[in-house]
Amino acid sequence: EIISAWKFIFMKIYNTLTRQVEEFVPLDPPQVKFYACGPTVYDYAHIGHLRKYTMDDVLLRVMKHQGFQVKFVQNVTDVGHLASDADSGEDKLEKGAKKYSLDVWQIAKKFEDYFYRSMELMNNQFPDVVCRATDHIQEMLTLVETLEAKGYAYVIEGDGVYFDSSKFDDYAQLAQLDVEELMEGARVEKVEGKRHSTDFALWKFERPGENRAMVWSSKWHKRSFPGWHIECSAMSMKYLGPQIDIHTGGVDHIRVHHTNEIAQSEAATGKKPFVKYWVHHNFLTVDGEKMSKSKENFYTIDDVIEKGFEPMALRLLFLGAHYRSELNFTWDSLQAAQNSWDKLKETIAQLLHEARGEEASLSKLAQDYHDQFFTTITDDLSTPEALVVFWQMVKDKELSAAERLALLLDFDQLFGLELDSIQAADKKQPLALEELPDEARVLLQEREKARQQGDYAKSDQLRDQLFDLGFQVIDDESGQKVFAT
């Protein structure tokens, strides 16, 4: 009975662990345990972060739409993430506190709030559980003690507790490299006392003269703090159990952070796999270069809005690239996305007006579009191809206005563009002819002639020209109505 109930639930996803696109079958269908590596809250979330979390949101929407019952957990790293992602050096939170002349707790609050405000502006759904590292110190300590008791951890005096990677057979499985290759790309410094180059810090001790702001007492040292990797294992185990279905993060996490998560989790619990499906997002570059503040190409959602762009235009831009492909951001590409977004809003306003009183029952053509869209987007979140189907459907005049509107709103359950918030065009106040500039009046007169002659291709072309001038044209029984966009 249960099997037949979820057989239709279908999705394929690329699994970094196997390097293949696989059918997504959770450990206990239809339940899905979903963990996403969240932000390190030491500075403003930028558009590279927004891309990663927007694609996480699309994944979440697809899983929910397909009938999976998802529990979504996301961490907030507010301690322990050292400046180079390595095992020593300055904590990113302490670095941020110095930069902005605030204490570390204020920094964490300021940038966590900014992160979730950015998520809200992008229309990304809030996780079921948000877990902060500093709220889970005891869970992390317990996990480190378990690893030590099982023989996987050792202490370097004056430095910290380290994981012995030689004791874990499948250490390099996720990166699919041998240990030597793994180390070539890893940002791990030489630490005196480490048994192997791939060993990593589970728990760190404050060194003489450091005077860290975030420290806790442990059995090994009075002033100590967590390593970066331990938090994700401890918190995912608390909220999702020893094994989870799907875990997302950036491609830069494969070699070190996620490799270490697997090792410490499976060593502690003895259960494999810790994660059944690993999903990794590619980078966003700006004008072909990595984003950095020193290059002045570091942009936030506020920068986007201040330049006159809408967050949903940015979301549309993100949907146009596959999550596993690098996306090069330019202001020109965002302008093109904004233009598409403006035309989409105009189209929906027109459809809302035209669809009144129409039957929304789907024809075979409408059903074909529906099937094509969902077949595409459930195949490894192929958003660029799904977007092609989306635009083809919008422009297909063989569909009724009611059909196009119904399909748009259906597709938007997965795209998340808030299309249901757009109002019908006739709810706005139309402009009088004398309020229009001469150029717009001439185009409007030409368009009226084209309509009377049945030249609807020219009529549509002139409507687009008027839109480019800042005017939306709606046709009804009384003729053309013009609205400011």
C-alpha cells in the first residue's frame, strides 16, 4: 500500500558521491532528511551566496512538489570557521568583529539577520530548523569524546584534538582522489604533531596570548573552541539522525569540509552512508573573475536593488544557468533578466484580464507543456531547459489565456517567482491619450490600424515597442488601454 502510494514520486539528481545522475530514492520514502550548509555570518551575504541558496530552494520546491515530505535543516556557522578554512589562524567571526568594530556576538546577529533578509527578498523558503553552532557546543563536545573513545581522535598538546584520517578507510571517497591528490588542492597547513597531512582539527585550544572572544571549557583545555567541520555532523545528527538523504553545499566544500564530515560522522556512528546524495553547486563569477572586495566586484542584494533591479529578476537570472555550471554575472546579463521579468509581469497582467470567465480545463497541448516542464525540471534540476519550455508556453497563442495562466502558476510552484502576487492590468489606472508623449501616441495609432487590419504580428511588435518606452497596452472591448509600467 505504502509502496504504491509513493511510486509516482520521482526525481533524478546528480550525486557527487557516485559522479552520476541517479533516481532520488530516500532512505525512508516519502520522508526526506535534507541538510544544507548555511552561512558563516561574519560579513554581508553576496550574490554568490544568493545563487547557492536560491538553487537549494528550487531543489526543496521540486522535492515538495513531487510529494516528498521534507525536513529541511540549515546551520549557521557563528564560531570556529578559521580564516583559511584550515586548522589554525584567525576565526572569521573575530576577523569580522575587528573590521566592523563590534563584538563577535553582535557580528553574528547582524549578518545572520542580513542573510535571512536577503533570503526573504529572494523568496527562498525558511528552513524547518535553523541551528547555530554556538547553541550546540555540548553536542559537538559529546561527538568529539565519542570519536576519542573509539580510537579515531588524538590530542596535540597546546593545539587541539585531531581526527586520525588513517583509521578511516574511505577518507577520500567523496573527492574520488587518492590522499596525495586530495592534499594538493587542500588549504591545510603543516601542524607540528599531526600524524598525517589529512588529519584535521575536531576541537581547538586557545594558544597563549590569543585571548579569543568565543571559548568554552572542555575536558582537554579550559579555553577551547570547535573545529569548523564538527558542527555540521553534530547538528545534523541531532535534528535528522545518524543518516541523512541529501546534503548540499558549494563545490569548494568537496575536498575538505564534506570529506571530513563524512569521516567523523561514519566513524562515530558506524553507519554508512552518512549522506546518501551529495549535491554541490558551482561558483558564480563576476565579469569572469572571482568575487572579492579588493576587486570591488563584491555585490549584495542591496547593491542589486540600489541599481534599480528587482530580486525576482536576479532569481530569473539564476534559473537560466544549471546549478552545476559556473555562472558569470554581469550587470548587462542582469539587465536582460530584468527586461524579461518586466515583460513577464506585463504578460501575466494581460492574461489575468483576458482569462476572466474562461474555463481553465487543460487541452492536450496544455497537458503536453505541463508534462514537458515537470519532466525537465525533475531531471537534475534542469532549470535552463525548463525555462525554455516556460517561455514557449507563455508565447503560444494556441493556448487560451486561462490555460497559460494556470500553467504559469503551476510552474511557478517550482521557480518561486511569486507570480501569484501580480495584479490584473485593469486594476491600475489607465492613462489618458494626452498624457502620453508624441512617440507613444504615434505607435498607439499605428497599433490600432494593425489591429483593425488583423495584422496581429505587427500589433504585438508595436506593443513591445510601447513597453520599451514604459507603457503597457491592454486590449478590451472598448479598445486599447494604456498604463504606466
